[in-house]
Amino acid sequence: MEPSLTTNQKIVLQALEASEQPLGAYNILFNIEKKGIKSPQQVYRALDKLIEIGAVHKIESLNSYIACKHKDCKARESTSFLICQECQKVYEVHENDLSDKFLKLSQKSNFKYSTHNLEIFGICGLCN
Amino acid sequence: MEPSLTTNQKIVLQALEASEQPLGAYNILFNIEKKGIKSPQQVYRALDKLIEIGAVHKIESLNSYIACKHKDCKARESTSFLICQECQKVYEVHENDLSDKFLKLSQKSNFKYSTHNLEIFGICGLCN
DNA sequence: ATCTGTGATGTTATATTATAACGTAACATA
DNA sequence: TATGTTACGTTATAATATAACATCACAGAT
């Protein structure tokens, strides 16, 4: 059962879905001011919720956010991205064996794996 | 040949080496004000250089910095960490096959791998 | 039909993280 | 000594994120 989104959450999500690149919170705010969103709080609150339900992911190294293209995204916590340094596009990676790989890697250090964030930088197929 | 550090760079590096956990830039600043460092700029400039030579790494998801314990760290760009959610300690991972793994993973998406940032969250051996 | 808890909203203010911009000093070397 | 380069000091400001408070909407219990 899909959690139904509030108006503000829909507005923020649509802004992200309409963008080719990840957007910062204030960039989102700028884009949707015409829709009545007036403060950073409103954006951040919507983002919090959208991230919680897996509809949006944060790119930590860019302080930016992207809409998740996958229905019922499992990546509520763990995320893996390919980030093009040329066109700034971000491609989400869904490799099931990544978590497994990182679990094993963690075990070697007697570390109990919970979640991960992977950001791979390079040049995408469209740019080279 | 080791690049010789300036006074400010040494002060910042020592502050990070003395810390069990990663430190934010303003936290560093607070710690070293008694040594005559007065502005964020001085900290950030030192950090920039230290990161450039591989003596310090940034933990993106924490907006924090750690001293690298490895001599001649290759991780000028690619970094991999285990981050304990209990004690906040960060352990740097040096697995040579990680870059290779990510290179192959990238190729599947016709993406030219350059560098990566991997942050694994969980509980460290001391905490569980 | 009220009361009450919960979650969303709107708004102002502020905290936190990071960089711009400007002038000066130190130092190597041509 | 002129010159380029790099670091430094300082003030100001940009960019990112959260705190705090009052209000509203609505579901469910009494």
C-alpha cells in the first residue's frame, strides 16, 4: 500500500522527477516558489518524508537529492550511485550482491554491517 | 618525498590525529583556537591541502574529517570507510579489489569508473 | 459531539558548513 | 631587486540544515 503523499510532498517530488540532475534543497525551493512553497523548512520536511519512504535519495557528497525511479525502492537506507562528472547525471545502481559484498567485507573487520552509501564517480555512457 | 607541511597544516593534522572520532571543521577550529588559529578559512585551507596529499579524508555523510593512519595513502580520491553508529569511530578500509569491483560494476552500465566513496554503517567490534 | 492525540502546516529565527574576496607576508629564483 | 608563487590573516557572505513555536486538520475514543 502506497503511502499517500501530502500536497507539499508531491510538489517537491515532482520537482525532483522533472530534473535530469540531482537538486539541492534551495534549488528545489527556488523551482517551486511559484507553487506557494515559501521556506526551506517546507522543502526539508517533505524531503525527510520522501527519503523515509524511499521515494527520494540523498547524494551525500553533493548535498543534493534525486527522485528514485524504482517502484517500491528497497533503498530506504542503503544507496549506490554512479555520478557522471561531465553531465552531473546520477544513475542509481541496484545490485543485490553489493550489500552481500559489504557484509562480508565488514565481517573481516569484526564489524556488523547495517547499511551503506556508495558513490562512484566517472563518465557516463552518453558523455564519452 | 614527503611534502613538508606548514605550521597551520600541522596544527590541523595533529588535532585530527588526536581525535578518536572524525571532526567537523568548526570543531577542529574550536580545538585549536588556543594555538592561534582564528578563522574557518585557516582550517579549510589546511584541510584542502591535507586532503590533497592524502593525509586527511573527508567523511561526506558526516561533513567531517579524519586523519589517515596509512603512510603514503593512495586514497587521494577513492575512499572506503566503516562507520560505527554506536561510538562514531571511523575505520578506513583498504581493499585493493574494491576499485576493481566498482570498475566492473560501472562497465555494466557503460560508465567509465574514476573514483569512489564508500561509507558502510554498522556496529564496530568494540561496541557489540 | 466533544475531547484528544497525531501529524502536517506556516513562519521566523538561527545553527552549521563552506567559500569569496581582499590585502599582506615569506620565499625561491631568474 | 624584480617577479611569481604560495601561504597567511581577516572580514564578510554564501550555502546547507535545523530549532522553535503557534496553528490547523482529522481520526478515533469517550
